[in-house]
Amino acid sequence: MVLAPHPNPDAPVLSHFKLDGKTALVTGGCRGIGLEVARGLCEAGAKVAITYSSTPPQEANEIAASISAANGGRLVKAYKCNVRSQADVESVVNAVVAEVGDGRLDILVANAGIAENIPALEYPEDNFRSMFDVNVNGAFWTAQAAARVFERQYKAAEGEPHRASIIFTASVSATLVNIPQKQAAYNASKAALVHLGKSLAVEWVDFARVNNVSPGFIITEMLDVHPYEWRSQWNEMVPGRRFCYPSELKGAYVFLASDASSYMTGADLIIDGGYTLP
Ligand SMILES: NC(=O)c1ccc[n+]([C@@H]2O[C@H](COP(=O)([O-])OP(=O)(O)OC[C@H]3O[C@@H](n4cnc5c(N)ncnc54)[C@H](OP(=O)(O)O)[C@@H]3O)[C@@H](O)[C@H]2O)c1
């Protein structure tokens, strides 16, 4: 087979971004980047499942309800999911397909991630393994469970083009080494994730496109783990001289999730105010 072609490339361009009738799953969708991605996908027309891990269930349900209410009551549902567990991820993906997608899934955003600062010489084994368990293994379990659904849908369609999209939230840390923070494990995990995305883009080309988004400094709780004084140093290193609000990323995810990016697979979309350029 070939990469699924755009169903109607000559249609007016804004129609290329529409996600009406699609079902999306966003891991880590109750705060930060994932929350804004979920909002963007829903605003573009998709039904959305969001996952949470440490967020209290009632808060997660309220977040889902508020996105739904802002989008005409379109179905948005929250699921507890620890991406470290392949079994947990598989069962959540299957529940989303049954309960949100009426038997289907179209878009998977593997966004859940953790960061920490530990000098490499002192890195404890458990912490190093834990970083990869969430940022690499967790993203893989999620993509794998979704891809099993996508392949099934593709086979059932008997040769018809299958348009599914997998998006990994990677990082500029896959490309550069941040300073002054010491985060070799985080950087290596994101570099591994980018190459995982490229590899899966080739392997799963029949039934899904796979792309990475690599953000620079985004104003979320993840930045709060670092000393506040470092912010002015980082700001000097970014040609754009400011950090990014998570909602400024949602357009890029809608682009990658939709037919607007129908010929794009295996890409690493760097969104960083120019941080990686100098
Ligand atoms: N902020 C930045 O500057 C920046 C830059 C580049 C890349 N990124 C990447 O963007 C992604 C989102 O981060 P963020 O900035 O939005 O940070 P965040 O606010 O700290 O969000 C992290 C998300 O990951 C979820 N999560 C953590 N461990 C999990 C686990 N074991 N299982 C399932 N979910 C888990 C959290 O869910 P709960 O809250 O429910 O625990 C939360 O939704 C991450 O992959 C991060 O590496 C961030």
C-alpha cells in the first residue's frame, strides 16, 4: 500500500484541518500541553479521551466536562492511565474505542512525560529507568495499543486508504543539550522518542502517519521544577525572547492530526521560538 492520499486536496484549505467525526486520545490530557492539545482537537471537531495519572478523578472529570461544554456537548471523557504499564494502556485504549469512538479510533497523542534534574555521575538506577519508563516505554505502549486498532480498521476497510495519526510530544531536548540544568536522562529519552517516531512512521505507513512535536520552553508545571532564576538565562538563549503558552501549540497538533498534513510522516516539528537555531 501507499501512504493514504488526501481525500480531497482541492477543497478550500480550512476544511483540511477539520476533525469532524474523528476520535482522539491524548495521554496526560488534564494539564499543561496535553490539556491544550485536547481542547484544540475538540475545537476542530473530534471526540476526545484524555488520560490522567496523579490528577484527582473528580478534577479530571470536571476538565473533560468543561471542554465538552465549550464545544457544544461533544463527547469528552477522562480515563485514569499509568503509561508505565502496557496492560493499563491497552485496556484504556480499548475502553476509549468502545466508549468514545463507537468502535473506532483515529488520533493518538502520546504526550505524557516527566522531567528531572540529576547530575549524570549521581543518577540513581531507579530514577534513570523511571525516566525511560514514562517518556519512551510509555509512549511506545500507547502508540502500540492504538496502532493495533488502526491496523484492524485498515484490514476491515479491505484496501481503502486508512487515515490515522499518531503524534509524540518529544522536545527540543532531543536535538540540543539544555543548560544549566543537568538532565542527561531526559534529553536521551526525548532523542530516543524522536527516533522511535521515525521508525514507526516507516513500519506503520499502511495505516498511520507518525510525527513528533518538539516544543521549546512551554509555560507548564514542568518548568516549575527548575529554580526560577534560570528563566532569565533561558530567555536570553531563545531568539524569540519569550516562552510559549501551551495553547500556542494546539494548532500544530490539529495540523498533524488532520488531512492538512496528509503527506507528512516521520517529521520532527520543532516549535521553539528559534531556540535550536543559533
Ligand atoms: N513544558 C515544556 O517546556 C516542555 C518542553 C518540551 C517538551 N515537553 C513535553 O511535553 C509533555 C507534556 O508536558 P507538560 O509541559 O505539559 O508538563 P506537565 O504539566 O508536567 O504534564 C505532564 C503530564 O504527563 C502526565 N504523566 C506523568 N507521568 C505519567 C504516567 N506515569 N502515566 C500517565 N501520565 C503521566 C501527567 O498527568 P497527571 O498530571 O495526571 O499526573 C501530566 O498530564 C511531556 O512529554 C514533556 O516532556 C514539555
